[in-house]
Amino acid sequence: MKLYLIALIFLINLNNSFSQYFNWAKGYEGLGKQIGLSVCSDTIGNIYTMGSFENTIDLDPSSNSYILTSDDQTDYYISKQDSLGDFVWGKKIEVNGQYLNSTIISDSLGNLYVCGQYNNFLKADINSTDSIFINRGSVDLFIAKINQTNGDIIWLKTYGSSGFDLGRIYLKNNSEILFYGRVDVNAEFSSNDSILHLNGSNINSINLFLAKINSIGEIISLTGYLSSSMPFSLAMDNSDNIYLAGTTQGTTTIDNQTYISNASDLFICKIDITNDIKWYYKVGGMKDDYAYNIVYDNNSGLYISGKIQSNYNKFDSIDFDPSNQTKNVSFYNFDLSYLLKIDTAGNFNFVKLQESGGYHIDKILLKDTLIYTSGSMVYPNIIRGVICKFKLDGSFFDFKRLESNSFNQIYDIHFNNKGHLVMTGLFSGPTDFDFGNSVYNLTNSNNHDAFTMKMSDCIYYPDNLITGDSIICTNSASYFGVQPYNGINEYLWSTNGNITNYSNDSSQLEVYFQSDTSSFITLKIQNSCQKNTIDSLNLNFKTAINPSVISFTDHLEANQLNANYQWIDCNSLQIIQNENNRIFYPKNIGEFAVEITFEGCIDTSNCYLISTINSIDELTEVSCIISPNPSEENITIESDNTFENVSIYSEQMELIEKHNFNPPTNKIKLNLGDDLSRGIYFIKIQNSYFKILKI
């Protein structure tokens, strides 16, 4: 016999090496014990949690409250949170029991599926009616389909026998539910209005079962296997073969071959698309051994996690290779977690054990080239929730634990479609949920509180990265940026897909738009995990300002109408006080420009040379009296000085009419008549302007 033992020793001081980044954590207060049991997410990042609670639970972690009350013993809660952890809705299913078995999964069509156990009776709100289901024996099973938007139950089916039943669900291609577990004798399965019994098994025995259920709750197929095996997890390969993992007791008969377990042994089996068991893998030692999770790797086979046990102060040895070869692991006086790999034909690859800290693996996931596990460890003398990462060869990579002086545990983990890690569980005292160097403490309200937590294996960035005004003025600089986040290695800015700026450290971008041809700005960043994040900002261009100016011998006129104007001396680069009209008469020779403000945008004209000015006498401001002002029709203009002409301009400084007088006069009467509508006008006498109002 060849001894084959590989041990994983977790060093407790590795706590700062983990590469996960904390996003947020939410706790749920209440009276009694609350436990988060299962978690999933939808296509847009909303998070759904299923758990159990006693007495009361407040599902809204904000300053508001949404309280559910348990009528008797322990019930299930189902909660929806958005991607930031804010409460959306909560529901209750009364089950009159205390069980830790539940599953919640989501499809991409707007539905949730939940599975759990109930004792005595189940009570749920279905179509605004309290529906009650009486169990068939000790503990029965249920599956419900739920609307993701509002939490309404679409349908609920119950299943069970005269004994203790256990079941879980797995979603295949949005349309088919794989329902698996173990039922006792005389099991009944509801399928719409009919009741089905197991086929291919002894109805008077404890049976392993596999059912395939469509999206409206109808059972497509139901197969029982003469085995007391209890599956805890299911995986499916690319050919739709099914793999179950769990624990088995007593006698199991597969294809006329009998497997006998003196205690509880771990088992894995493969079921083909015709529901036939192709192979059955069973290993175990002197005491109870379990397989809790199984996942399929597209490239190389199956990974299984669980625990093995030995008797107190006794050596034990388990042969993990059920073939003719022997792959023994020996251990002493431990509850040990293991990571096992086999191929899809059931052939042994490797097994790795963990021998310190009482670490138990509850859930296993594959992501990229790493294996993620959740569970608990005892350190020091306190059970704490732990996340561990392993390489695909089973070697240790990284680990992190929830820091607390009180009991806490992570029951389930899940990756959303953005690769963010979501988890749920319980905590019983002040607990730091930030795995990094910062601290984010939650404090429980009473006994055990449930929690939901979100983190990412790279630095987390919000959906809207780019800062800056999306309202763009042409012919002026626009500035864009990104909030400073640690871990960004490079920035890549572009307009309409064309690179405008590239730098390893530039989180700011200045763009000068000379036309409105660009419609969006894009920022691509690469974080510390070499993962790209892309954000776009759609641009809305305002009407372009016309900055051109008509140059006359002695004055300038801006072509842009209905704007605000400020004339500028180009030689001194100073504004010219009180020169804010569209038409500008300089008082000295020089170069001048106008700054135009229009609909929130600013543009400046070129500089124009004025080499001729009027005489000093002509520039003398005129003092005159205009009456009546406001006027309905006629006005009288009277001045101390004589004048040769009077011009009338619109409010936009457009010339409307001009009156010449020969000989010059110092008093005239003008008829505003019907040609001018009500409004504001300007009277120009020489170089002086006077405002009038026609009513």
C-alpha cells in the first residue's frame, strides 16, 4: 500500500495577503437568530438572499425598516437588494421548523427559484391569498418560482414522504430545474394538478432522486435510485451529464453492484442524459465523511470539497482512489476539510487536506484560474467565517477571515456577472467585514444576525466613472476626469473610439471641441488585476456660437445675436468697462475683440484693428430728454446740442430705421407708429444710446 498524503497548512498570519477588495456589508437586525443561507444575483447586479429567522427580522439595513415576523418557530425570508446593498423588497415563507437547507437561484428572464424544507405546514402568500400546505410526514420539501421585480410567488410546489426529506435545485439553461435530493418511503411529487411517485426504485425504501421540472412547475422526468445517498451539490458538464456529491449510509445498489457504508461515507456519481448512473464513487473511513460541493471545470474535470473525520485520539486512513490503485490519506484526531479532484470518468487526480484551525469548506466556486471556497475555521477557539483561494492544482493561494471576538460564519458565496463576489451568513458580535487594511464594523442586535456582503477580487469601481459636464460647448475646452481610485495602472481616453490621450498616470482629460462631430467620450482603465473597465459619457452639444465680427472704419459689430457681449482691448488684454453692446465704437485706435456668452457657452472673436476714430467733438456724449418714455406712439427728443441724425435699434442692436436732419436740430418729434411692436428699443444720437420702451 502506497501512502499518499498532501497536507495544506494554513498560516494564521497570512491575513493581509488576500487580494479581495471590500465594497459593502449589510446586517439584518431582529429578535432571535437570523442566518443568511443562500445568495444569488440577476443580470443587472441586484442581489437576492434566502435565509431563516426567528421572531423578527428587519430586512432594510438603512434608517428605515421592513420587519417580518415569524408566527411559530423559524421561517424563511427572501430579500432583494440593489447593487449597492440598498433594500428593494422582502418576503416571508412560513415553514414551522428550523432547518439550514435552502437554495435560491435566478434566471435571466426575471425569475427566482427557491427551494427549502418545511415541518407540519407551509404558509405563503400566492396571488394575494394565504395558501397552506400540510406536510406528509416529518420534513417535506418545496420549490417556488418568484417574480424578481416585486417578489410575488408565481407558483409553489411541495414534495415529500413520510420521513425526513432533503432536496436542492440547480437551474439549467433558464428553462429547466434539476431537483435532486433524498426522500423517505412513499414519496409524493406534485406536478400541477397531479401527484407522481418515484419510478425505477423501491417506494418502500429511502431513495436518492433526480427530477427535471419545467418553468411552469411540471415534472418532465422523475427517477429514483435504490440508495440512501444524500446529495448536497450538483454539477453539469458540457454534454449535460450530471454529477452529484454528498454522503451515503447503509447499502446502495447501482447496476447490480452493492456499496456498503459502516458510517457515513462521501460519494460522487455521474448520471447521463437518460438518467442512468454511469459510475458511483464512494470512499470513507471509520467515522462520518461528507462531500459538500462539486463543480465542473471545462478543461480538466471535477473539484469536490467536504470533510472527513476520525474517532477521538484515533488514527484513520481513507483511500480516495476507488480503482485498483491505492491513494490513502492518514490522519489523527481531526475534523479535516479536503479538496479532491477527479476526472469525468471518475478517475482520481489528487486530494489535499487542511490540518490546522478546524477549517470547514461549505461552498466551492471556480473563477478564472482559481478555486474559491467559503467556510469557517476555529481561531482561537472561536468559529470565524473564511474565504480561501486555491490554484487549480490544489495548492494554497490566498485566504481571509472575518475578524471578530464572537462567532460568525459564511454560508454561501456567489459571483455576479461582473465578477464581484457576494456572500451571506451570520455574525454574533462586532465584526470587521473589510478584508483589507481598513475597518468596517457591523454590530449585531441580538443573538445571531444575518448579513450580506459584496466584494471583488480587484478594486471595485462604480458604474459611472467619468466626471465632467456632458453639455458641451464647441470652440472651448471641456474637462473630464475620474475619481481617484487606488490600483489603476493606466488610463486610455478616446472620443468616438479615436484615442485622444494616453498616459499611465493621467486621470484628467482636456478636450477642445472645434465642431459637434463627436458624440461620446470613453475612458478605459486597467486595474491592479489587469482587468479592463470601460465607461462612456454621451455628449450633448449646444448651439455653436458665431464668433465672427464685421469690421467698419470706426466701429465693430458682432454677428451673434441675442447674446451677452464684453469687448476686450487686445493690446492690454483687459476688458473695456461698460462696453457690453453688440456694436462697439472704440474711443482710441487699437485692436479689439469681443467675448460672447450664449446659452451657457463662451467664445471669443479674433482681434480686429480700428485705425480711425471720430473727432473728439463727435465723441462727446449727448445729453437729451426723451418723453414720454414709455410711449404708445410719439416721442419727443430734446437736446442741448444739435444733431444731424437719429437711429432706432432693436434690443439686439439691429438697425431698424435712421432719420437725417438738414439743417441739424436740437428738438424733434418721432412717430413710432405701427411698424414697431411693443418692446425695448435703443435711440442712437451721435455716439450716445438711450433706451426707450414702446407699450
